[in-house]
Amino acid sequence: MKVAPLPKNESDRLSALASYKLMDSDQEQDYDDLAMLAAEICQTPVALITFIGEERQWFKSRYGTELTENHRDYTFCSHAILDDQEIMIVSDATKDSRFFDNPMVTEHKVVFYAGVPLVNPEGYALGSICVIGNEKKQLNDNQISALKILGRQALQLIELRKKVFEYEELNKALEVSNGLVRKFAERVAHDIKNPLGNIMLTAQALRSKAEKAGHVDYYRFIDISLNSARKLLDYVNQLLQDSKTQVGVGEEKERFFLTNLLEEILGMLTIPDHYELDLPIDAEICSSRIALEQILLNLLSNAVRYNDKVKPEIELSFEQTIEGYHFIVRDNGIGIPLDVQHRIFEHGYCSGLSDRFSNIGNGIGLGTVKSQVERLNGSIKVESIEGVGSSFFLFLPK
């Protein structure tokens, strides 16, 4: 009996086999069906789908035998995985120098064998699909082709099974990661609430003093600070709520009126008196209020900040269709250079331009806008001419 030598890549081959978690796995009908088909097509009493471990050959699927494994030294498949051909056929094992005195031949009366190596995409032979008989036999061309096809189907099952396990592991890792993110969000939100409360108390005290002193002009600026602080507190409370549920921040939808939303947004903006602002008529919307507020606040804020015209103009138009809500934010500001328009929605991208208040952007705003839009399964794009102005087109599905 000739024992098959180990493949040159045996160590890597065993590692590859282990990655599939196939050895000693449960019986699966899909594999059993392939083995049965192999036996029927090749007209043999036995068919196997096997995997070659370090010391044993284990049968993932077996048709026509009760055996579940075999010692590796006795297996025909150990020779098959060394063969450079797509199939190894032994017509009469009793006359073959490799097998004539093999216990599988002398004791179990194996005479005929045909096996197709199961070679994974990296080139490692994991095992084989084989048919076995107790009489001398030849396979015709159609049977050989069919056995090769069944081998490819077995490989597809193997690869699919591995992908399923990988996705399950990835899902578990994501669940752990999401849990950590939610805990972090909850802790950060709690940490923000205390200083935010102090800011609100300070602004309220300033407003009270300004009112007593008759400084009416200061009310507007203090009210902007108070409105912004209250809105930030709403965001923090929403973050705390979302950190305790499976709903992502800004994904929960509700019904609200556009005019009310815009009033709150404008209450958080400092818009000089000489700006011309054109707003749409009222409409009822069903979407994430907090997400849409953040999106429009960012777009309108940029329209105010990045405008160098003597008579700045900002227009917010709105249209409701069967599919969803269409917003357009237009301005006659400084515009965006054509060669960077494809990058403005990237997180961290910063143009380096100063706004009308001599502040330089931090590259966070439009990246956050795009993330919010995508979380709502919407879309946003820009059309802009440098020195003329910009138009942002926002769509949110119903």
C-alpha cells in the first residue's frame, strides 16, 4: 500500500480547511443531495463528500455507507487531492500498485473509485466528491462532466457556508460595537447637559438684566443664544433617548409643519437685516424632524455665511410629490469652485475659505448633512458657479 505524500502546502491547506469549520459539522441536506446525485449519475452504490484533516478523512455527506470517517493513510482521496487533473479515476483498485493491498480494497472490497478534488479559490484542496463501487468500472464522458459539475456545486456550498459564518461573526462584532457607541453617546450626552444648563441660566440672567436696563437691542442676540441652547438640549435629550433604543439618532419619524420648523431654525441664525430671504408656503411633513432641522440649519447657515454680495439673496423652495419631499436652497453667494464640488460632502473636507464673519469652516457640516440624508434614504446634490452662487437639491422620501 502506498501512503499518499503530504501536499507541499499542507500546513496552509489545513489552516484553510479549519477556516471553513467543516470538520465534524452537522449533516446538511444540500450536501446529501449532491452525494445522492453523484451516485445516481455515475451508477455506483456509494458516493461521498469528504474533507481531509491532519490524520483522518471525514465524510460531510455519505450515500450508501454508514461509515463517517477513515484514517487518512487508507483513503483514495488523499491521492486525489495531489492529482493535477480535475478528476482521479481508478478503474480496478485490485490491479493498482497504490491500492491493491489497501484495507479498503482487501477488507471493504473497494474496486472502483472516481474523485474530483474540492479546491477552494486560494488553490487549497480541502477534500473531494467521489463515487465508489465494488466492481471494475469506467465512466463515460457525460458522467465525468456531471461529476465535475457536482464538485463545483459542492464548492459553492462550501464558500457560501463560510460567508454565512463570517457575516454572523461580523454581525456579533457590530452589535458589540454599537453597544459601546450607545454607551459612549449616553455618557457624552449626560456630560454635556450640565454645562449646557449653566449656559442657559447665564443667558436668562443676562436677558433679565438687559430688560431691566432697557437694552432692548440686546434681546435679539440673547434670544438667539437661548434658542440655540434649548435646541441643543433637545438634541442631547434625543441622543439620550436613542442611546437606549435600537433606533438611530434622527431616524424616528413624526408629523410636523414646515413653517414651525423654519421658525425654530431662523431663531438660531444670525441673519443681517439687509439679507433677502424667500421661504416656501406651509406644508405638513412626515419625516425625522430633528434630522431635517439639522440639514436645513446647516444649508441656510452656509448660505448666510458665505455670501459676499451687496444684496445677499437666499431662497428656500419646497415641493411635495408622491415620492417624497423636494427642497432647494439657493443663494447668490461666493459659489463653489467646480474642481472641489465633488468633495464638499466628504467628512473632514475643508475649503479653507473664510466666511463673512472671518471664520474658517471646520469641514464637518456638509459631511454631517450627507450622513443625515443617507440615513433617511434621501439624496443631496449641489450645482454652483464660482462668484455667482450655489443651489443645493435635497430629496427625502415619504
